Amino acid sequence: MSAIELDRTYTNPGLTRREQVVLSNLSEDVTLEQIASRLFVTRNTVKSQVRSVYRKLGVSTRADAVAWAEEAGIRQF
């Protein structure tokens, strides 16, 4: 399979472990404040991590990020 044939399911976006954790939390019906509380960080830290995840995945919405995670098999931590 060539690089051109690869879709986002098979490519590694380079997410850090923490970004994967944040991404897995986005699938729930929770606010950024609630995610921050769970992870013992500030809301701004989570917001920054979410922006980084969106940029790396090439998406612009929570729904798109969650759909990408499901396709990629990223599970809840």
C-alpha cells in the first residue's frame, strides 16, 4: 500500500499520550472543565491540548475528532 492509499485510519498523527487521553475524554458528554478536573490540570491546559489534537488530526470539531478516534481504535483510558 502506498502512502497515497493510506487514509487517516492508518496514519500516525503523532499524538502524545496525554493528547490521546484528552481525545478519549472528548467522546463523553463532558465539558473541558470536567475533563480538566479529572486530569488534575486547568481548563486552559485541556483547551490547548484539544487544539493540538485538532491540528494534528486535521479536524475542526469535537465530533470529527471523536469520529477519527473511533476509526483509529483509540479507546477510553
